[in-house]
Amino acid sequence: MDDRAEEVQRVLEAIDALTEGEPPEARAKRLTELLKSVGEKVRRERRDAVLEMVARGMSYRQIADASGISFGRVRQIIADDPDVKPSAE
């Protein structure tokens, strides 16, 4: 297993440990809070990476191919940032 896969596995194990032994109500609440915060963090990090690729001069299609997300999602991420001038692509 490479280092990144091991890191992901450690995060998944930490999530399991976080809710271990809790009743389902508490577990659901804690996991909902975790999902919100992690989701926001991941979206911000992905947006920052996409905007960095834009700044490097990559096309939307190149960004989509390099990042494994759809062209439409790239456009949406970029359109949501007020500091980026839309491309004609």
C-alpha cells in the first residue's frame, strides 16, 4: 500500500474509533457533523487546487483530465470563484 492509501486508511480507522461504542443517535449526530466539516474542507481544498491549475494556464479540459472530475464540474468550481475571469472554453 502506498503512503497516500495508508493515510486514507488511517483516517477511516479514526472515524471508526470516533464513534465506537456510541448509541446510534449520538453516532448519527457525530457523523453528520463530521461529514459537514470534512465535506467543506475537501471542497475548499479541491477548489484551491483547481484555481491553482487555472493560474498555471491549464485549460478546463486539461484540469478535468488531470483531476479526474468532469469538465462541467471544473466550470462550476471556477464559476463559483468571483476572482476568476471565465474562459471561452
